[in-house]
Amino acid sequence: MDFPMFHLDWLNDRFLIALIAILHVCINHGLAVGFIPFITRLEQQGVMYSDNNKITDPEWDTMVYRMMKVGFLITTSLGAMTGVGIWISVSVVSPSSIASLIRVFYWAWFTEWLVFVTEVILILIYFLTWKNSNKSLKAKLRHIKFGWFLSFFSWVTMAIIVAILGFMMDPGNWNTDHSLINGFVNPIYLPQLIFRTPTAMLVAGVFGYVLSILFTGKDTAIRIRAVKQSSRWILFWTPLSLGGAVFYYRAIPQAMTDNMSTAVGTLQFAEYYSILKYVIVAAISTIYIVAALGIFKPGKVRLFMVLLPCIMAFVFLAIFERVREFIRKPYVIGGYMYSNLLRVEDYPLYKRDGILKYAVYTSTAEVTESNKIEAGRNVFILTCSRCHTTQGINSIVFAFERMYGIGKPFDEVSVAAFIKGMHNGRTFMPEFPGNKKELEALASYIKNLQQTGDVIEGAQNEGVVVNPNQSVTAVMPLIESKQSVLADSLMNISLFSNK
């Protein structure tokens, strides 16, 4: 409404955010929050189990350093870029929601940035001073302390961000009392944090398991020891992750769990949703079996055996992020803002007067017979384009063709009737916000899309057009009129005072 609409019709706007966010979470959880304490523990064990005349076990320390190098390179390159990428993509695709979140969590985000900067400094110190720390026991122990400090700050960063993610799902008391504390301690916060913490540790352990095989020789004593340590880590954190998942699931509102079957895949996949529990059991069993094998038969473990659990762990983490993003629909901020970036409290106004009247960037301020298709296009951009494309991923044309038949011409009346009541059958979609004329215009535009194959390029390619009724030319007379009225009022007050 108040911002020009960026749009990637071939990809889908929210899919862009999802790709970046999922990759970032996998790196953040698997190679930072969980991986740093895993590495620090391994480094500490090198000191604990070294000979009395040595600071640490040099062969073990070299292996752990090489593992840390992988984590350091990925987190400081791809992890950093995707972190910035989330901000950029959300700012252009969903500016109204991120603006609202910044207003609520300004001081929380300020704190998180301070913690993040500290985390960056600590990871540079931890990695770049690793080799020099081996010169004395005192230096080595100080280096290990840096590792634990880094682990703590990595976790705090996640703990703050999880509060914001929980708020987007269920703001709780914030909807009635707009305060930072109410927003931070939302009903989803602790359950999600209790789930994410052991899950990050588990994913890191599985990833470390793979690296321990890659960086050690077959049937060597160091590999057997590394495999056992990784296996113990996995076996410790897996039940905690499962318990956290149950606790988290029970805290999710019923309306969101009802979206779960669609969130995991698509509407077409929903009928197979019941199979997912068997897939989860099989995945957990595989991880447990490989970890148990590492305890009792470490010499039998091979790279291909640990690759499968590692892939499973990261895939399930990615699916979790996909589900978390989807199940909060029809909202982007629960009970406050719909996924089309329109506030819940503004809907009655839009239904009465139409959405075009209040849009800043639109070429039509109202629907007429002569501009019906163009107005429908503007309505689509304002109300549908955050989740749908015209011809790309999640195409609005394909969505209706699945219902009415591929290639069959759309009936405008039927399309309009479906859109009017779609939120009743598909609870993950917000109610159409406009008036009757705008609904009819949207239906005409969707039919035109099917006939012409037209695409929307987005403001980044097409430029912006300001609502004719909200341009400087249209607004200046109103401002001058109000100033004149104000001047007359001040004059009357002055004359009254003189009397």
C-alpha cells in the first residue's frame, strides 16, 4: 500500500525470501549455534587426554582445527551473505511487515546487533589465534574459553531472533498491549527456543560426524576416537530435540496446526501428509543406528553411512523453516497483519471504500468500465502478488486451471465467487480486502491473464506510478485549503483575545 511493489514473476516473491532464509538457518544452526560448542568441546578433549608433557594432542588438535576451518569459511562467507540477503529480500518484498517488526523490536534488534558484532570479533579471534594458542597451556586454555564465550554469544543471537519469529506466529498479549516485553515473551517463544537449541546441536553433531570421517584415515585410532565423540554428542542431543519438538508443536495454535499438511508440501501433497510420521521415524532411526554403530563398532563406520543422516538432518531443518513460515498464514504477523501486508484493522475501511482509493502506488484510483483490466491488475499487485505470480511459481492462472480444467476459459463470475469465499475453504489465505467493483475487476484481469499470458515485471523494472488522487498536484490544493482554514481559525482566536 505505502511502498512500490517489488515482484519476481518467474520465481515468486516469498519463495525468494524462503530460499535465502532456509539456507541461512541451516548455516546458522548447523555451523554456528551448534557447531561452535561441538568444536570447543573437541578442542578441550585434546587437552584433557594429551600426554603430561604436551599441551594438547597435536594430531587431534589438527583435525579439530580443520573442522573449524570449514565452519569458519562457510559462516563468514555464505552465512554472512545470506544474513544480509534476508534483510534485503524482506525489505523489498515485505516492507510493511519488517517496518512493523522494527517498531516493536527496535531495542531487541539493537541488542542483537551488539551481540552479533561481539560474535564476529570472537570467531575471528578464535579461529585466527588457534595455532598460536598451542605455544603454552595457559594460552590454550584461554583459547578454549574464547570458544565457550563464542558459543554463548552465538546462542544469544539466536535466542533474540527466535522471539521475533515467535511473535510473527502468535503475538499473544501484544495485540492488546503494544509493548516490547509482551512482544518478546510471546506464547511461542520458549517452546520454539527449547526446540531450536538441541536441534542446532544435533545438526552440528551430524555435520561434525561427516567431517571427522573426511579428516581422518581409515581404521586409525584418531578416527575411532572422533567417531565415538561425534556419536555420543548425537545420542545426547537427539532425544532433547525430539522432546523440544513435541513441546513446540503443542504450543502452536490449532489454526496453524490445521495448515500443517499443506505447509509441508502443497495442496496436492496434503493427502499424503499421514505418511510423514513414518518418514520422520525412519530418519530418526537412521541417525540413531549410525550413532550407535559409532559407539559400538566405530571401525565399521564409512563416509556413505554418515552422509545420509547428515542430509536428512539438514533437509528436516529446511522443512521446519518452510513449515514455520507457512503455517502462520493467512497472517505475516499473527492477528495484526495479513500475508498481503494489509493490517487486519484496516479491512473494514477497504471493504467499504475499496483498496485502490488508499493505495499510494497505483495507476487507477477507482474501477471504471474503461479501466477495468488495468484496475484489476493494480488490485492483483496490491492484494495477491506477495504470494502469487501471474505465470511463474504459484501462478494464479495455474491455480484456477487446476480447479476448472487446464486450458478451459475462465468464467469471470465463477472466479469472483471463488475469490470472495476462498478464505473459508482455504484458511491459509486472507479474505479479499476490496469492494465489489474491485473484485469484479480482479476476476476480469485473471481471465485476461489466461488469454494473453501477460506477466507483471514489478516496480524494479516498470517504475512507479503514484495514485492520481495522492499526487502532489492533487494533494496541494487540500493542503492549501487546510492552511487557509487554520489561518482563519488563528485570526478568529486573535480577534477574540483582543476583545
